Amino acid sequence: MGYQESLVYIRPQRMFDVMVRKCEQAFRNGYYAALGAEPESVITLKQPLEGMPPGTKLLWVCGDRGFHNEMGIFNGKLKTPGFYHIKIIPAERLFACDGDKRLNGIKLDSGSKASENAYLRRDSFRNYAQRMHSRDDRER
């Protein structure tokens, strides 16, 4: 299979941060050091894409496509109890491999630095998680 990239879409979107927390737990447990499809980025849509409205958040994961499933991404820690649904979308189904204008100016390998254009915003997974925790602290 080899190294591939996919986007993870969760409905309802209010469950997105729960999904991020499960990935953080897998990082802490060292899961991604050996296996899994590691989360690299959080994509926030600014325009509709494939039926997903603006504001939709997607988790961009990278690794062997054989791990692009709930077990491979979340180390079995995220259970889907029926009221939410996860869809894993191969990146090449949403974006052309070469010259897709929706990716112009987006730095997928830029570490913690965010990038954005008229179509989407990209944050590193770690930067998004830090901002999520800061939001949580402010709301308490």
C-alpha cells in the first residue's frame, strides 16, 4: 500500500475535538511511533467541498493506507456509538495531486505555522490541539 494521505470527517462536527483528544492519547501512548495513520493537520473549510459546508473541520492523516480506519487512526480508543459517523476520504479524491488551486499557498509540511487561502485553513495537529485546550481553559 505505501504512504498515503486521507482526511477524516466526523458528523456531527461537535465531536471533532473528542476525536482530536483521542489522537492526543494515542500520541502520549507512543502508538504513532510504531503504527497507525498519524494526524498531521487540521483543515477548516472556508468554502463548501463535496457536500461539506464552510466551517467543517477535517483531520488530515498520513501513513500506510492500511491504517486509514478507526482502529488505525485512533488505536481503537474512539468508539462510534451510533449517534456520530466517521468518514475517511482519500486526499486524492478531494484534491488533485498536481496543481489543485484549492491547495495554493497551503503548507502541509510547515510544522506549527498555519497557512490559509480562499478555500481552506491548515493548522498543524499540535497547534490546533494547543488552541483547543486554551479555549477549554477560557470556558471554565
